[in-house]
Amino acid sequence: MTNKNKSEKLIIGLPAGSLKEATLVLFRKAGFRISLEDRSYSPSIDDPEIECLLIRAQEIPIYVEQGVLDFGITGSDWIKERNAGVIELGELIYSKKGFNPVSLCLAVPENSPIKTIEGLEGKRIATELVSVTKKYLEKNNVRASVEFSWGATESKPPRLCDAIAELVDSGKSLQANNLKIIGVIMESTTRLITNRSAQQSKWKREKMENIALLLKGALAAENMVGLKMNSRKKNLRALISALPPSNKPTVADLSEKGWVALEAILEENEVKKLIPLFKKIGAEKIVEYPLNKIID
């Protein structure tokens, strides 16, 4: 790093709430150890050039825009809701329950006569994402009252509101509260964001780009494993043919003449079918190992 004061640090905003645990796990796989004491909002990290703050994802876009934070992790829904003037450094597709985008959905009680968004005309909608919801309704020429929800939004229909706009991951929470989806406002993914001031600092820019590279590599390694094995050369073509078509394995000669080593990266759920097949073809010393990062 260049042009850096010894006391200067990169200030990172980590999301509190639903994304917290998944984010800490992702940082650990990327090579960063983050420790968090009970009730503490200033986690420690094993990098002296970084300072972490644990903040609600809803607030991170504003603090990044204002320069209070150099770098933050939040959802694209909150960037849009806050209309924040931030710079996006990358997309990380993960949520609290998996590795898929989440959707901001309009939902009503199962027994509601409302079947479509047009049926929300004149109705009351509760949500945390008021601005995004209002703009969606305006775009669809629906006039409704959109009210901010302070939490437990799924429990509010039908007594406190007619419908809700809520982020949906698996959909189980909606089902548990007897709600059905009648429309999707937007799809949201986790984003890495910064501001112009941090981008203009050469060492901060390089630091953020390196962190983004490692986080993306850690995410790419999810549900992937490495597999290596030894085989006689005469079986090599059959082994390669058994791999998924897009796979490009590494092949190297062994010290014993006529033998090779083959190594490939595979989806974990494929391996349980492939290992018996490789063994049948003639592979030996088959080793499966976990991966922390895959950098393309």
C-alpha cells in the first residue's frame, strides 16, 4: 500500500441483524478473523489496517455516502430505498439462509379477496421499504397508503394493515403467518459499496479491491470441493469423460512410469456419484478436500 498514514485505517461497516452471521462466516473463509464481544458494535479483526463497525444494513448506505464509513456491505434494496449516492464495488449473492437473491414481495392473508396488486387500490400496506414500495405502486398506477413498519411485519395483516411488502428468502415466514404473495417489487442481493473519497485514496482503493476479490473467491467456493486421484494413463480419457463437460482438470505425470495424477474442482453434490464411478474406472488414492476460496 502506498500514500498511507501509519494511523490511517479502512473503516468497514458490517451488517448487523439477519446478515451478520453469514457475513462473519464469509469473512472467515476469505481469511479474516473477526471477533465480536457480547453487546459490542466494534468487532476486532486480525488486520491492523481495518476497523470494523457493526451497523444495521438499512443505515450503511447513508454512512458510506457521508464518508463516515469507507466501505460497507448492505442490500441493493437499502441502497435503492435510501437513494444513496454510493459506488458499488461488487455483488455477493448470499443471504441469511442461503446463496440466492431475496425478493421484496407484496403479500396478503391467504383468505384475502385481494388477488393482484390492482386490488391494493385504497388499501393500507406496512413495510420497512416505504420509498421503494411507493415507487412500485406509482409505476403500476395503484394508490394505496404505505406505512413504515418497525418490525414483526408478517404479523400485522389483516388487523393492522391489508398487505405487507417484505423481503422473502425461503418464504417459510410468510407461510407460517398464512400469507400469500401477490407481486414481486424487486430482487435484492448483497452489495459491496464505497464512496468517492475512499476511491480517491490509492491504498484504500487497493485494499477494498483486494477484500472484494477475497470475499468473491470465498463465495465462489461455497458448495464446491476439490478432488484428486491417481490413475494409470490408460484410464485417463475415461476419467476425464466422466467429469462434467465444462470441467478442466489438472493432469500431471507421477514418478512411476505410466501413472498420472488428476485433480478437479467439483460441486459437492456431484462428488458422491462420481467417486464410485472413478473407482470403478480404475482411480486410486482418491482424496476429497474442502475449499476456502476460488479465484478465477
